[in-house]
Amino acid sequence: MIELIVDENCLVPEIRRGQSQISVVIGVIHDFDNILDLCSGVLTNEELALVHKLWADDNFPRTFTREGAALIIRARD
């Protein structure tokens, strides 16, 4: 599973990898160019395409969950 986390406290974007989950963490000041810079060479093209859908595709089914200062965006099952 891949999730996009927009965290109000994040100053430097990062990728967190778990056994079954990849989290792309960005701040509210970042844009998709920052995501591309972060993910280029780290994520596969398919993974990066999913991150782009989470970020920008209004027709892609997503869930939005608020946890503290973070908004977590995931693909809807």
C-alpha cells in the first residue's frame, strides 16, 4: 500500500518504507515537483503513478484521514 501524507510540520519531504506500506511524507509548502525529486529512482513507475493519482486525480477513489497535523491520503479499497 502507498499513502501520501501531507503534514503541516514537515519541512523536508521523506519516504518511509515498511514491510507492506510506503508513505510519501510532504509538507503543505511542497508541490508535485518536490514529490518527483524525492521519489525519482526510489519508487517504481507504477508506484509513482499511484502517488500522482493520490495527489491530483479528482476521479481516483481516495480516503482522507486526519491525524493531528497530518492529512493521510490513501486509495480506497
